Amino acid sequence: MTVTFQKNNARPTRSAGTNSAYDRILIRFVDRLISQGLSEEDAALPANMIADLRERVAKESLSKATLRQYKAVIVRHIDALHGEEDPERKSLHDALSSIRPVIDKSRPLRTSAKKLKRAPLEDVRRLFMHLDENRNRYGRAKALIVWIRAALLTGLRPKEWQGSKVVAVNRESGTLSLEVINAKNSNGRANGPTRTLHLSRLTQGEIDIVCAQVNIAEATGDGWMRYEHRCCELMRYACRKIWPRREKNLTLYSLRHQVAANIKAAGMSREEVAAIMGHANDVTAGTHYARRVCGDASVVKVGADPKNVSTVRNVVTTFVRKTL
């Protein structure tokens, strides 16, 4: 079944990949309502989707992240069907906003709640040992080790390796930097379209690791998402083998959390942390990422580019100034 809609003339705020994912979720919403006996036309009405979501939240205890994503999908659908002057649009938005997550601690952890928001060194060592011991069994064991090491050096989001490049900043001194295409720039949460990470403190071996990961991403081309998925699956499988009773385990995104903790522990300013992580403001890393106490300042090797630092929105200072 195909759900189609006409978008209003507004500035695009999501990437093509995000819109594609939202389309798939929207189709699942409609299919779910059709399976409950609604006609295709009624199943595509935002009001029915909101009512169904409200029931699901009460019964299934959806996580905050899942509910937030579902709301975003329905908001986009509402905005596509109703113009800004349409009173029904505000009514639907208000109804959707009134839905709040219900936390039931008796239920098992779901999805993102099972992901560890740090990557302890001892865990990483055990994972490396397991992957190396099973390198003949796991087809991508060596590639995953490269990815993990490169991610712990740079803090890149998994999808950001595609399109990243190692470039020479100063050819005479041999200074290098990593040019990264910011993953969330399309919806305003990134600090511009790209960011620069200075690699002058990395050893040659560490630079080789980063270059190897960049080269892998370039070589996979259009198959990058499939490659990323398979590496994620291998990491999940290996962690379950090592820690079968754990509720939370390492993921590729755990490595980014660990880098955030490390650079906080190194005493960098909020603006520098945001610049390295690619955040548009200085509050995101402090609110949503691993804490300073989980970090290790001694392993921080990348540096922020002054131009990126200067464009970070100073939300924390603004908030403090307003409350004084």
C-alpha cells in the first residue's frame, strides 16, 4: 500500500533519509489501523493515528525516543494535509502534544534503553579480544575493530563516516584534519554543514586507523547503510556472547558517548565539546551524553577547529544571564 501527500511550501528541515524513514513509519501506522478494521481513507486521518498512539502509549509503555519519533511522523503528516491557517491543524497538534510517555519499570528495557551510554575501557578490551579470537568465524571482525578504534578517536556518528575526508592542513608540517559532514544539519541541530577535527596529536598508527575507516566508508559507496547495519549486528551479537545477562550493552553509538565524556574530562569548554561533537549549541552534550566522571582525559587526541567553536550557540550562558 502507498500513502501519498502533498507537502506545504516550507523550508525543508529533514534529510532525504529521514523523510524516507518517516514514510515507512507512516505506512506502518496506516496498515496497523487497517488491520483494526478501518478503511484506507480513515486509517490515513491524523486524528485516528493520534487516538491509536494514545492507546499504544497506555498499553505498551513506549520509550520517550520512540514516542518522540512517532509524534514527529504524525506532525509531518498533519502539516502536509492542513495549511497554517487551518484551525484543525492546531487542534490536532494540541491533541498530539498532550500524549506523554508512561514509564513502567516492571517492563523489560526496550530499544535505545538497552544501549550503554559509555564505553568503558575494560569492556572495549574484552570486545577486541573476543573479536580477535573469533576473527575466522566473524567475517567483519577486523573491520569492526577498526571502526571502534576510529570512533573512539573521533566521536563520529556512525553515518558520518560516509563522506568524511582526511585532509592536509599544513603540508609543510604534515598536520592533518578530518573533514566531517554533519549528520543532523538538515534539521538545524548541527553546527553548520561540516565540522573539522584536528588530528595533530594522533600518532601515525592512530591516523592510519582513521584513514582506514574513511577509506572503507568511501569504498562501500551506496552500500554504506547495509555495511553499517551488519557491523551493528556483529557488535550486538558479540556483546551478547560476552555479557549474556547484561541489560545494557555496547553499541557503535556508545563510542560517541564515551568520546563526549573524555573531552569533558579533559577540561575543554562547552563550546569546544559542541564543536567536536557537531552540536549546534553548548547544552546538548551536557544534557544527553555521558558524564565527565565516565571520561578519561588522557586518551583525548582530537582538537576542535576555532571556526567551529565560534559558531556554537551559547545557550547555557544565555540561560544563566536571563535567570540572574
